[in-house]
Amino acid sequence: ETGVTQTPRHLVMGMTNKKSLKCEQHLGHNAMYWYKQSAKKPLELMFVYSLEERVENNSVPSRFSPECPNSSHLFLHLHTLQPEDSALYLCASSQGIAGGPSQETQYFGPGTRLLVL
Amino acid sequence: DQQVKQNSPSLSVQEGRISILNCDYTNSMFDYFLWYKKYPAEGPTFLISISSIKDKNEDGRFTVFLNKSAKHLSLHIVPSQPGDSAVYFCAASEGATGAGSYQLTFGKGTKLSVIP
């Protein structure tokens, strides 16, 4: 499935840097998601956008700032991160309002492997 | 408190045999269940799903079974192939949470190794 792309694939940043992760979906979906995957832990949902409106923010620290300029693009702006923020950051999208359970299926991008030094 | 549990971190199966991956959940509001497959350095790939109104869904070599009374689902892969070696995640949804978006709750995953 190449419908969701993420850039960069790898990122190394210092604690004082500012960087952004980009996600783009080519599936015509209405909802987009950011997840964090740390070692030995389940995927943790960070943010949910539906029709470009943020509908969920799962107690994520303010050093992570999402942006959804349109239904195809999602950004995660990073600043003053901590070493424990090193993880795989995954973007996903789902169909949204369309009727039927299949709209709940989320399709993932390849992820950005982030290392904070 | 983990609402979706995959109690086996790993599973080894001989090529050609059946692989059975298990998943238990605690939230009775979950109404849609999915299995994802993940290779190293890639994002999870959707494999198969099942709605709570069904107890079985089949797609080629993959079958998912749902036992609502036991709050248990399983993924069967028959026959298993070396290319099936990956981490398998179980996920569950309790329906729309906001303007058509859905939150999935994931298990920790089971690493399947298919031995040639």
C-alpha cells in the first residue's frame, strides 16, 4: 500500500532543534492520525484530524504540534524534544464518513524513525 | 490498563503448517477488529478485519475468528509461508469518535517466524 507517504524516513535532531514531519495521503480519505511507536509498547495514538479539524489530542506534550492544512496533508512540528521522544512516528488515514465498517480501517505510512540526541 | 492484549510475544511455525495468532480484549464497546502485519522499518499493513456482527471472515490464506462472549479473536494463516514472517498487531475500534474519525486501540504485537 503506497497510498500514505511520510518524509523524512529518518531524522536525527538535537534537543534544541525545530523540525517537522510530513505525511501525505493519496487515498481521498477524510481522517488522518499521528501515532508513536516506542520499543516494546503498543502504538500510541497522538492526534486525530477529521475534515481538517483536530478531534483528538491524547495528552500529548506541547513540544509536539500538529497541523492539517488540508485533508491530504498532515504535519507534526517538533521543538525542544527530549531523548525519550525517540521513536517511530507513524501517520495513518481512514476513509471517514462513508457508511459501513470499512471506513474504520486505517492505512499507515512507512513511518519516520526519530532519534533525539 | 491494556484493553487489547496479545499475550504471546512470539510464535514459530513450520512452513506449510497453520499459524494461529491470538488476541483478547476487555472493552465490550469494541465493534470492529483488525489485524495488521508489520515488517521491520515499514509501517503496519492492513491485513483483514471483522465486524462484531460476524464471527468469521476469510480472505485467501487468512481467516479471522471472533468470539464475542469470550472477548477473543484469532488470526489463522494456512498454509504459512516464510514471507509471512513479521510482527502481527491486533487492533480494535469502538466506532466513530468525532466527525467520522475512528480511534484504534492496538495490542503489543506477536512476532511470527515461519521456518522453511
